[in-house]
Amino acid sequence: MEKKSNKAEINFKVNLDVNNVPERIFWDATDSDIKNNEAKAVLISIWDGLKKSSLKIDLWTKDMMAEEMQFFTFQILDALGDTYKKSVGDEKIANEIKDFAMHIGKKSNVLKKKI
């Protein structure tokens, strides 16, 4: 018996000002009941297997504060360690990535107290 394949979509809608600067970002996923989630920033990385290169889309709204972007970047770096461990299985390098995230978090004062 042939298995039925599933499909899901993630959609982004970006409202731009006259200079094409994002004012509002909305997203939803077809496998979620919650629609029109609003976000202040979106960073998407895509791996092109044919060209063996990554593509990226970085968008943030006008009202995304620098402090929010610092914390967002820290969280992305920290989560990248988890992603690396889960996908590659290399705990040593994953911990190095997480240590680097902590270093950046402290240097940028995102992490105010010692962890």
C-alpha cells in the first residue's frame, strides 16, 4: 500500500513602506490553526543542494529596536548549537557554538548576569 504524502506551507506577508522597508510582517502555517501571526523580524536560511550554497533572507520591521535585535541574534546563535547537535550529532562543536552565543550575549549585555 502506498503511503499518502503530506504537505505543509509556511507563508510570509510583508507590508512595505514607499521605500520598500518592512513595516509589518505576518506569517502562518497550513498545519496550524493560528493565522496571521505578527513578527518584528524573520531570518530564513535555505540550503541549495545543487549549488552547495546557502541563501538567506533577513527582514525586520522599522520598529524592531536594536536591543530586541541583539537578543534575537543571541537566541538564534544559541539555538544554532541545538540545531547543529540534532542534525550532525557533534556535541563538542554544538557546545562551542553555544559557548560563543553566551560570549556574544555577555559582550552585548543581552545577558546581564553571569550564567
